[in-house]
Amino acid sequence: MDQATALFAQAQEAIKAKRHGEAQRLLMNLLRLEPRHEAGWLALSSIMEEMDKAIDCLQRVLALNPNNATAREWLAFAEQEIARQAAEAEMLANPAAVQIVEPGDEGRAVPRLGKYLLDYNFIGEDQLKAALLAQRQAAAHGSAQRLGDVLIEQGAITAERLNFAIEEQQKDGDRPVPRLGKYLLDYKFITDEQLKAALAAQRQAAEKGESKRLGDILLEQGSLTQERLGFAVREQSRSFFSQFSD
């Protein structure tokens, strides 16, 4: 076994044992000996704590072999993480720079996607702000990115949850009256916490392929009486039909 092969084998053992300091020393020795060791640069990228140094290692791999699929995939993830960290840093430095609800947005017939994602507890406010900031930065550089795509790239949401929220938003686009949940809140029949719990249960059912009405879930959870539900449904229907009266 030659020296380079021995160093690489020792480094792999150190990585498996999570002795990253030792592994880094071995790999650096290997790469000084053999600067074109593709697997060595890839292994070194996996244990670098500083993201910019990991990116440098991955770029060296691709310079040696542009077809290295693993390096290309890792580089994409690393660059996304750098962008996410930068967005978070700017958000923390200037919280007022990102608004969840933009001026004049309160009266939209269909709320923005971000509001749905918050309502369903799919993401937190900090995650939404970071994604909005990244979206704004991309637009400033001439790149249009959808909010959902940014959230997926940042690892804040799964594609399944995003699609569920988009479907609910599209349904609301066809509804001429507010959702039942808004009526129940307006009449103080339920609290915000009860509504969020019911929406979470509805989302979990949907992910299993089950369609459950919000009112039925609130009844099951004991958050609402049948009488109050009936009253809210009647008021919702009355609001709908009043649009067609003179």
C-alpha cells in the first residue's frame, strides 16, 4: 500500500470515528502529497466546519472531475446554506427590513401563501422572514423565485406540506366568503389556539389522504358545540347569498 492510499484509509477511519481533527490533518497531508486526489478533497469537504472552506474543497473536486455528482449535490446544498445564513444575519441586524404582512395586504380576498403556512404551523415567523428576505435579494439580482421554492431550498418545509397549503389557498380563491374558521373567531366561539389545533389535525388527516371538515374536527376536539357551529355555518351561507340580492 502506497503512502497516499494509507493516509486516505486512515482518514476514512478517523471520519467514521468522528475524530474530525485527526481526519483533517491526515487529509491535508494526503493532498500536499497528491493535490489531484479527488476523493481526498471530497472527504475533506465533509468535515470542514466553515462553509466557505467546504465550498472551496468541493470546487476543487469539480475542477478535477466536473461530472462528480456527489460534489455537485453537496455544493448546491452548501451554497443554499450560505444564502440562508446571510439572510438570517441581515434579518437579525435589521428586523424591520422584512414584514410578514405588507401594507395594504390585510384586505386581500385570498391571503398570501406565507399566511397559510403560518396558520397551519408549517413554518415559524423567523423562517418566513428569512425566506422573504432571500426572495427579495434574489429579485434584486434579477432572479424571480417563488416563496415556496425558497422555503424548500432552505429546508424550512417539505414539498408535501407546501402543496397542501397551495391547494387550500386555491380553494379559498374560489370562495366568495371568508373561511368558516374566521367566522368562528369573529364570533369568539373558538380561540386562536383551538383553531390552530383543528387546522393541524385537518392537515394531518389530509397527509393521510383523508378529507375532514374543520367544523367536524372542532366538534371532535370539544372546542365547539353543535349549536354554535350551526349558527356560524348559517351566517356564512347568509353572507354568500346576500351577494346576489339587491
